[in-house]
Amino acid sequence: MILRFLWLLPALMVIQCTDAPRSHNWFAMDTNMSITLYGAKGHLSDDAVFAKVDAETARLGALFTDYSTQSGLAHVRGTMGDTLSVDPEIYGVLRTALEMGRESRGAFDITLHDLKTLWGLDGNHQGHIPRRADLDSLMHDNTAYGLPSDSVPRPPLDFLSDRRIVIRRGDVTLDLGGIAKGYIVDRIHVLLDSLGVPNHIVQAGGDIRLGGNKKSGAWSVGIRHPRYSDSLAGTITADHAFSVSTAGDYERFFFQDGVRYHHIFNPRTGYPVQGVSSVTVIAKTSEAADAIDDALFVLGPKNGLYLAKKYGVEVVWFLETSAGLCAVTTPGMSRQLTLSGVRNCPPE
């Protein structure tokens, strides 16, 4: 079994940008990040802008990582009934995350840190299928485990005023990896606007936010093919800036007996979702796109359309079928997406 993390193309990539770019690349939050600036410089040099972006990323990473005992998020932990004061940014992202958990009926779940570790899909271990007894022991405290698909699990936290929370499930390691990168992309976007460089691209792994306007032509974002790491499955084209996020089963995975096991779990079973290869979402903000793509990956197109409509996002699901990869799109996505070597799925 080989656990794989690297690819030749990122999950998303911006193409056809004709303005002369100035780029900065770095690694943070367990992913490759970059910004690209277009047009006139702001009131600071590019190097000064890049330094401020690095500092902001480091500050936010120290807040949101779930793999450091010193992070702000690590302190959001206690026994059942404890009341805690929480950093205002963590408080806001937690509220957004739990709203998504509620609206997705538990498909988006921020309590799966220990499950990823059990499967060896946390980036620090060798991937493997856990023993059934170990999985059952871990999952018995998960409020989505074994519930009917139309039920809403009990959240791990309650929110009070003045940035206080009440712990409803004790000794749970929270994982905001499914939303924090989107939040960080949004904050960098706001920072760049404030520094006088409104025409830019911010990328963190599968999350992209386009800012401002191009001098000529449309924005184009390529979606990585889930099975061919050096190819695109499609291209999104629009004449206005937008945020886009992709969740894929190729980011962290291993094979066993011909089956791909990856890091996007169904919280009701404790197993990786099967049948969906990737999901790409267009939304107004990266935080919204980042949170909902995982939920829509778990739900699939049949059960996820209601959520896409509720949040006003456009989606393409790439599904693994016996006849090969195929795509299911919302109407708005189909008008902006050109597929490359992938067919549309036949209607059910």
C-alpha cells in the first residue's frame, strides 16, 4: 500500500491570464499556496506585499491547525459542559462550519481528526484499513454514526454570546481542514485589496479566489483530471471574478485489493466515500466553497442538489462508473464548464 500526496497539476489551476504577473509561492497549512498579482503595483513593493501575506498566513495557520498542541484551535477542547472563550476568528469559522454540518445533515463534520489518524490518512502515517473493532470503538461517540441519512446529528458545540462556546462532546479534537484554507484565502484576498493590488489570484491547494478584473479576456480555471494527474477534466470560464474549490479522492489515498481509500469520509459509516472522484464548486467566497465541496462530495449529486440550491453555488461532480469517469453539473456550471475527455453522465 502506498499513500500518495503529490501530483503534477494542482486540483485547480488558472490559465489564460494575459496580464504580466508577479507571483509568490510558499507552503503552509499542509498545502502549496501562491498569489499572483496583476496590473499596477500598490503603495508597497511586491516584496513587501509578499512578506505581509507570509506573515498573515503564518498567523492564521497558528490559529487553525489541528496538528499542534499550541494552536488556537487546540485550546477549543474540554469535558462535556465546559464553557470556553474562543478567539473571534475561530469562533466565526466554527459557526460557519457547524451551520454547514447542520444544513448538510452531518455530511460536513469537523470531528473526524481521529478517524483520519486511525486510517493513516492524516499525512503522518502509512495508510491502512483499520480493524473493525477499532473503528467501532472510535465511531460510537460520533453522533452521525448509524443515524438515518435524513437525520441531523447533534453538534459538538453550542454557541453563546461574547465568543463563548459550550462543549457538548468531551475530548474531541476538532478539524477545520475542510474550511480553514478557504477562510485563509479570503483573508489574503482582503489583505491584497487593502494593500492596493485588487487584481490578483490567491490559491491554496484546491481553493482559488480571483480578485478584481483582467485587462482583457475571460477568467479561465482548469480542473485537474481525477485520474490523470497531468491532464485537465474541464475548464471553467467566466467574465467576472469568482471563488472555486475542489475536493478530490486523489489528494491522500492508498490502494488495497484494487480499491482506493482516501481522506474524505462518510461520517455515518467511518469509511471513505466511494463512487465520487472529485467535486468542484463555484461560490462567492472561498470559505463557502471550501466547506460545501466536502459536503457535496459525501452527498453525491442525487442527495446534494438541495444543498447546492440552498447556498446558491454551482457544482460539477466527477463520478467513477463501470463505463469510466462522467460528470454531473448544475445548470449554471454547465454554462461555464467545458469538459475535456470526460462525458456527461446519462440521466438516471
